[in-house]
Amino acid sequence: MKITPELYNDMTRQASPKSDHRTNLTAAFLTGGAICALGQIILSVLEAYGLERTEAGTWTSIILVGISSVCTGLGWYQKLAKLAGAGTLVPITGFSNAISSSAIEARSEGPVLGVGAKIFTIAGPVILYGCSAAAVYGMIYWFFSR
């Protein structure tokens, strides 16, 4: 029996779980918004305690990365991601989760050959293409702004 692309697509549609797009979008929106609101609350509290905007923003990022890493280590971030889907991909917390998850999975192989070598397995391409895109866009901007 030869499987044609059409037959394969039909088989995939039948085997794939049905998803409720409205529920998924709502959960992602609310979760991503809650993470961003938490960041704004942290920023506002730090500014209220006298930190300048730039310094407060730096500390807010550090705190969000720390919270995300701790939640990943405790297994809470994965549970939240399962419920909220893409809403947990808010850039800084999602990136922290990706790095922390890789480190946790590789810890049994040791600190150097395990964690050190595999910590950027998931996040590495993000760093590579993010930096490459930033360089290209920067050159384009520089070229056209002259």
C-alpha cells in the first residue's frame, strides 16, 4: 500500500487530538498577560523603592529569570505550560525555562560534560539566530540611516 500525501494528511487529521482554539488562545493570552503584569508589578515596586527605571528594569529581568528557573526546577513551569500553552513563551521566562530544563536533564552526566555541554541545547539556536538577525538588521538600519 502506497501512502500518498493526501492519504497521509487524512490519517494525520484523524489521529491528531482536536483542540479548542478559543480556549487555547484565551489561556495563552491570560497567562502571558499575567506574567507580564507580574513583571510590571515588580518594576513598579522597585521604582517605588527608589531605583531608576533602567536599574529597576534590569532587576525585574533578573527576578523573572530567577522565578522561572525555580518554578522549572520544582516542576511548576511545565504544568503551567501544559495548561497555558504559548502563554508561557513570554520571551525572558520562556528562555529561562528552556535553559533550566536542559540543565536539569543533563545534571546526571556531571557538571562539565552534562550541564556545561548541554545547557544551551534548546536555547542555543535561539541565541545564534537572534544574534545573527540582530547583526543583519543593525547593518541594514545603519546603511539606510546614513
